[in-house]
Amino acid sequence: MPGIPANITIEGRTPATIKGNLPPLINTAEAARGGFRAGDDSGGGALSSRRLATKSDITGSFLGAFNVGSHPGTSDNGDAVNSSYAANIIAVSGDTVFISGTNGGYNTYRGDPVSAFSLPDLITPETPYSSSELNNTVQSGDWSSLIIRPTVYLNGVPTSYTGLHVESGKLYATGARDYDSNSASFSGNHLAVFSDPSDLVNSDVKGWYRIGDRNDNYLTGSITPIPQDLQSEFNGDTHLFAEGGAATISINGRLSMGPSLASGKLSDLDSMGQTGDLSINRLLEYSLSNPLWDKRAGGQYNATPATQADAAKNEPTPYGEVEPSDNELWTQLSHSYCGFIVPGTRTVAFLGRSGGHVGGVAYKAIQSNGNEAGGPAACEWEDYVNYYWLYDLSAVKNAETLHELEPYEYGVLTEVDNWVQRINNGDNLGLMRSAYFDSLTNRLYLGLEKRTSTSDSARSVVLTYQLGA
């Protein structure tokens, strides 16, 4: 179970208190919150007149959970595939959920598959029990390895799905190469489109497109609609593209060192050829030169000045050498999986995971459980948590630079962890690895991994929340 190690305290606070009360605090005065409820259809019209959301707007109404089954099979490229040991990127449309799987890692360049499944009935646990007792997804389509299709094969083709989105009878997929060390010509943002999600294997496919005109992965993540009454404030743009994650894929210079956001029009793809650059307006991003973690003294490793060099050295760092600082904002272990406008508000919420906020981070940490990490890792093995970052979209839209802002509220998604504890029962369920916001139903889906003491394991359990109620 991720969280605060039992032997860690900060300024006399207990671990339980630390998990639930990470600063900073939002200005909760009535004038700051405004007069609109979450769930108001229009949110009050103009962006500036909408209120700011709080964490309770995201996690206030839990509907239940379901389990992603293993679903072994054969993809249309002949690979043996399944949904275990995969990120299980998800998208939901009605009673169908699209889920990415894996070919077992035997040939990662051939890429991940995706398939359609029936959305099972949700179960709300009354008492702690194993997640295996949740209803499983039932496969309703064949596995399709879009990534290796000749019609969409490009130099630098993505190998892993990083986002899925369903809209107007099409399935949009974003992807990224797992490893790319050529900083002079990173493989870039990638977006592809299935014209017929009901038959992925035989569907026409367009792409890969770049999201923007740069070769990086700042926006290779979620796609969410902008509410219609707000689109005029974004020059008619209809969708938001979001990502953000320090060391989640190599080399990390491909990614924003903080949440990233841009607006654009998905409909522009209809008039484009097989490939091309989708025009966007960049709203928020943090480069290696201007990372979000620089806004806190502890920096990317959340380490005191005296131990920053120990944390960053390119050799194993013994447990105990890094003295943690007080960076509770963003570290090398932070990742945002989804960015969306909270219904009825002017808040764009980024949801994901983070780590190292209690015990610090080291580039090649020898962790508290003896594991020797091959890259950035929390010094305390269990120092990983589900996290959120909330930004004022009005401020984002009007900022002079893309990196000057920081979230007005952020911290641990304690409500998610509370439900995890009720369905955990030995499964080691906990950290988010995918998220999807369905704007038609205002439902939020959070895919959580199961993990062992040394690695990610098995498949996801998906928690479901109703927003705007």
C-alpha cells in the first residue's frame, strides 16, 4: 500500500496526519470560492465568473469499482497479448470501456494493443475484501496493435499508449516511445484516430500526428472537451491536451517537468491527410530550464542543499544519505495522467501520482526495503501517493509565461487511498497509472495498479466517481 512509512514523522505530526494535510491550502473564503455549485450546467457563463474547485469536487461522490481482467489473446499482428502487467490506459463510452494491454514486453517496439470491453456493474465495498471479488471486464472486441500498422508506421513510432479518448464515433489514441535518447530529434507527440471503435481490427486509422510542431512529449496524454460555453474564450478551441511527468519515460527532457496543457480542435484532423501537425495553443508547461520543482527549496529530489549532490549522483545512493527537505509540490517522481475542467468551475484538475515528499528522492536510490533502483526512486519504499494539482484556468489563460504559475491547491488524494484500503486486503493495490474523465456523464475513472514489493504487478482496479453532483 503506498503512503507514509510508519517510522516517518514531520515536525511531530503523525504519518496519518501528514497524508491528509499536505500544504499549501487554498483560500477557502466565500469570496474566493464564488457562488456556483459543482454540477451547475453552465458554471456561470464566463470563465472568470466561475468558482474555483477544491479536492472535494473531484472525490466527493464515489460510485464503486471494477476489476480489469487478464484477457489473454492474440493481437492482429500475431503477438500474444493480455491486459496484465500493463498500464491499462482507459477510455469510456456508454457501456463500453477501451483498455490498453501489453505483448508481455517481449518486443516492446511492436507496441501495445488496445481492445473494447463491456463496462461491468460497479461494486461499492461495505467491508474490506479482495479486489478479486469485484466484477471483471468482459472482452467485446479483438486486440488491435495499432502502433505497428503499416499505414501509421513512422520513424520514431510510439511503443506505448499514453491516452485514449472516445468522441463522435471515433477513438483517439496518444502514444510515446518508452525510451528515446536522441534529444536533437525526439520522436515527438503522437496522436492517431480509429474511425470505427466498434471494429478496431478492421477500422481505418489516421496518424500519427504531432500535437503541435515540436518533437517532444509535452502533450502526449489525455484529451478532454472544453465546455461549449467556454470555447469562445479559447479562440474557438474545443479540446484540452494534457500531460506532465518527470521521470516516467526516458529521456525526461521529452516531458514537461510539471503539468502541461494546450488547447486545440480535434475536428481539424478531419481535413488533414494521413499525417501532419495539429495546430494548438500552448497554455502551461515546465521545461528542464523552468521546472515546477524549482519553486520549492528541495528541488527535484526533495533534498536539503547539503545532500543534493548525493541524491543526484550517477551511482547507488545508500539509504539514509539523503536528508529530505520540504518540497511537497512536484518531484522527479510526479506524474499527471489526466487534465480536465472540473464541471461548473474554472479549475483545471491534474490527477496522478507523486513520491519522495517525506523521505526524499535519489537518482539510483538503495531504498528502505533494500531494493536498488535503476533510476529516480523514493528513498523510503512506501513514500508514493496518489496526488492532485488544481490550477485556476483563468490565470493560466492570462499568464505572461507558460511556467510562471503554480497550482493553488495540491496534495494527497486521501479519499482515493481510503477506498483503496477497503478493497485492498493483501492485493497491494494503490498507485494511479491511468485516469479518464467522461464529459458526457461527468464521471471520473481512476485506474490503480497492484504492485508487489519490487515492481508493478497484475492489472488495474478502476475506481469511479461522479462529479458535479
